[in-house]
Amino acid sequence: MNNAQKSRLLDKGFRYFGIGVTVSCVLVLAIFIGFVIYMGLDRLSWEFLINLPSRFAEQSGIYTAWIGTVWVLVFTTLISFPLGVGAGIYLEEYGKKNKLATLLEINIANLAGVPSVIYGLLGLEVFVRMMKMGNSILAGSLTLALLILPIIIVSTREALSAVPSTVRDASNALGASKWQTIWNQVLPASFGGILTGVILALSRAVGETAPLIIVGALAYVPFAPSGPLDEFTVLPIQIFNWVTRPQHEFLINAAAAIIVLLLITFVMNGIAVYLRNKWQRKINW
């Protein structure tokens, strides 16, 4: 067997291995989602969405949890999107390529892999204690914004670097300034990739529990928050609270809440795909 035949055999082996791993992951995910739907679908109802938490599983709902999730998600987006995209634009388009920039890039990439509980400890010290925000929605949102900022910065830089240099050269040749080139040419061409990275980062933030528990998010809140400084809970914490209960009915409630959380995640990703495709069609025109 010559080297070319060995290479083709290895390529075929790796291809089949990749297909097998992909199919296995899809099957595991399908089984998990199917089991959750089987357990919690009958519990889903309008009353389940608008009822407050209760000691009795049949009367308990997720109103305060999903309202808190929406509040946290909105403020996390408002904080992390401009900061992350702005930092990515500066590092990719304006930052000088030297040793300090290389060190900064490495640290940002490493921050994306730091355990979320570390960000929770940072948020507890800075936002809750030093800035005296207490266990409020704003403190939780700032903590989650720190958690996903490295992801947004990295994805923004990758999207910007994917834009061909000829686009910049053509714009500069027509007399446009650097910012005019970035705003009118580079950002529209890369917006789909930037938006995808932001949505994926927010999808991670929606499912986080540890940092919010550390900054003081409550497992039981008998009222819906009405402002950024109110106490709050979120769906993952409510789910965690229910699965620790010994009663089987609370496990059914947890499965129903997981379905709601999955729907929120799927809707976010669907919006990202729609906006990305729409923007790409606009650019292609």
C-alpha cells in the first residue's frame, strides 16, 4: 500500500469517525429533549406561566422566574453588546500589532474559558459589595456581561478579519476615512458573524446559574421585578430549586420549566439566523 492509498484510507476513517460522533451526539440530545418533553409537556399551561411559586407543585408557576430571565437578558445585552463589539473593532482595526497586543489577545481568549463561578465571585465583590447594588437585576446583568464579553470580542474580531482586505482598499482609494470604511463597508459585511457570536454568547448567559447564585439571586421570589434594582430569580435557579425537592410533582414542574428555557434559547438562535440571512441577502444585493 503506497502513501496515497494510506492517506485516502485515513481520510475515510476520520470522516466515518466524525459522522459517528455527530450522529451519537444528535441521538443523545434527541433522547434528552424527548424525555424532558415527555415529562413536562402536560404541565405546560397558561396558569403555569402566570402563577407565582408555591409550596404546592400543582399551584406553582414560573412567572417570577421567566420575568427575571427577561430582565437579566435585556440588561446583559445592553451592557455587553456595545462594549464587546466596540472592543473587538478597536483591537482588530485600530490596535497596533505588538507584543502587548498579542498578550492582550491571549488573555481575552483565556478569559473565555474561565469558569463562570469565578465571574460570580468577581461580581459579588465589585458590584454587590463595593458598588452596593445588592442582589439586584443590575448586579446580575453586569456579572453575566463580564462573563460573555470575551466571547463577543473574539467573535467580533473573527467576523471583521473575515472581510477581504480589498473592501478596505477600495473604500480608502475612493477617499473614505478609516471610520467611514469601517462603518459603511466592514461592519455591514461582518454584521452577520458578529450577531451570531453575540446571540450564542447570550444563549450561554441565559442558562447560567452559578454566578447569579453567588451575587444573590434568590430561589424563591414571591413578586415579579419591576426595575433593575429589584431582587430576582431566573429560570435555571427555579429549575435547580425544583429538582432538589423530593416530591415527584416538582420534577414535572422542572421539566416544564426546562421546555420554556429551551424555547427561549431556540427563539434567540432563530432570530439570529433570520437576521444574519436577511443581512447577508441585503449585502449581496
